[in-house]
Amino acid sequence: MNEQELRKRLASLRSEHRDLDVAIAALADAGAQSGFVDQLQMARLKKRKLALKDRIAAIEDVLLPDIIA
């Protein structure tokens, strides 16, 4: 992948990560109102969010490598 494709992919992953934040908050809020939180669904969303975070970090490392001065 070239730099432009990586930046597009990074933007897409960040957007999906934010969407998962919203989904997790909505699920927690709905659970607080109903008294029942779907723990399995919550765990799946959090696991997906963590995987996205790892992929985002990997792409950022490629785009912005550490420079030891």
C-alpha cells in the first residue's frame, strides 16, 4: 500500500473506532435503563474496538516511524 491508501485506511479505522465508542455507550445506557446489560455483546464490541486500536497503531507506525536522533 502506498501512503495515500494507508491514510485512507487509517481514517476509515478511526471512524469505525469512534462508531464503536458510540455503540458501546448506547448499549451501556440501554442496559442501565432496562436493568439488563448484554455482557456478551458488550465484550464483543470492546474486543473489536481493541483490535481496531491495534491496527490503527500499526498503520501509524508505518506512516510515522520512530526516528532516533
